[in-house]
Amino acid sequence: MSKPMSKPAARPPTKQPVFDTPVPKGFNQLLEKLNDIPTLPIVASKVNELINNPNSSAGDIAAILKKDQVLTAKVLKLINSPYYGIPGEVTDVRRALAFLGFNTLAQLVLGLSVFSLFPTAGTDEFPMLEFWRHALATAVCAEVIAKRVKYAKPEECFTCGLLHDIGKIVMYEVAKDTMLNVVKYAKEKQCSFVEAESALDVPNHAFLGEYIAAKWGLPSVIRSAIRYHHFDVSVASTILPGTKPAIYIVSLANALVVNLKIGQSGDCSDGGLQPYMYESLGLKTGDLEQIKAQTLEEMKKAGSFLTARNL
């Protein structure tokens, strides 16, 4: 049974995430710092509640977005981008809903809200624009894969892909020097970010990412994709079976995008592609080149995601 994390001393009570695994070595020094990470904007929090409520309607999300004109402008910019290919100009949320549907719009609002919380500059060693380019490519690739394997909610996989490495941004925010040391090691050794973390005995970014996602109250499927996208979860009894396909989709998408060298997430390996990532989804090696080609094509239309946060 999961045990709740204890609350940091000398701080106001906050909602603390609950995990199925013990807190890894080295995390206790960082957990208190995570309380300084921004909370989700109110509109994004309410949209997140709608995603988790089966009785929500399109009208509910339209009413919520009316309260945040800046976020609405960003959403409309993306909706009118080539990525969605909607004919004519969409000038209001209700028309967007007619084309995209509730789930796609809700996931778009949620992902964009998180996307906008963090800094844009970065450093020469860890350029933030290139990090988000990797995240966006993983999101696009995850949606391509999800549609190919007929996953029920491909837009959900887009959000999972967009946020899968959010723990790296969290680490950058609360332990910048540690983060940059990992990036430097991975570059020198031409290895994966995870291998660099392990070699330097640094807390794993996937756990940090799940921690903050849980604090924000994000859906379990997003939390699981963040936490386990570097693991084969086929025999993991503590992970909800319903979340495993999304985890495999994001794992595969991340590996393919690293291999394609789209953006830079601090992973300097060849992607670490493993058979379980695609075999568990009923895919074969011949499918992978097609997925990579489609991802590259879709990325040509997805550039607006990288500029929408700066509106």
C-alpha cells in the first residue's frame, strides 16, 4: 500500500504526493525545494479537474477559458497552426471545440499551461528552446504512435510526451549545478541522461517529474508516463494496467526522437531503443522508420508550440 510523503518542516501544509515506491536516495534534500515550484494556473487546474470528471462537457471548458484571455490567445494561436489544419480562422473556443473535441482541447490547455511555467533562456550547456523542441517532438511522435496502434485517446499521449521530461526542468530550477553536471557527463561519455545520473549518484529526474506532477494533481496516466518512461513495466504489479500502453508509447517516442536528434534533452546516447518498447504495442521494426518519417513531417507543422508561450 502507498504511503504518503511526510510534509517538510517549517512550511505551511501542502498537498503531498503519494508514491508506490520509497523515496530514492538523495531526494530528501530536494523535496523541500520543490515547494517553490509554481503551482498550476487556476484555469489549468480547473481544466485538469474537468479531464478527470466524466460528466464534464464542452461548455464547461469554454466557460473556464473565458476567464483567462492570455491563455485563450495562446490556445487559439495553436489551434490555427498548420499542425491542426482547421479550415478558416478559428476565433473562439466553441468553434475550436467543434473541430477538436473536448479531450484534445483540454489536453492542449493543460500541456500549454505547464509549458509556460518554466524559463525560456537556459544555458549554453542546456538551451531551453532545444529542450522543449525535444519535448514537443516526443509529444508529436507519441501521438503518431498512439494513432497507429489505435490508442483510445491519442491526444492524451501528446500531453504525456510533452511533459515526460518535466523532472529535468524541475532539477534545473532547484539544483542547477547538479543538472548541468549530469548534462556535461552525458556529453563527455556520449551516454544517456539516466546513465549519467546513475554514474554521478544524482536523484533520478523521472521521480522528480512525477513528484511535481502529483503535486499539481495531474492524471495518473501522465504521472506514470513521466515516472516510468525509462523502464519496462510489463511485470510491474504496482502500476495500473490501464496506464502501461501510454508508458510504452512515450518510451518508444522518446527513444526515436533522441535517435533522430530532434532538440536536446541532455541525452547523448543513440536513444536506447529496446524491443519491448515496440513489441508491447504490436509494432515491428519495419514500422519504426515510418513513424520516424511521419514525426519529422509533423514537426514541420508544429513550430507554433515553441512560440505560443511567449505571446
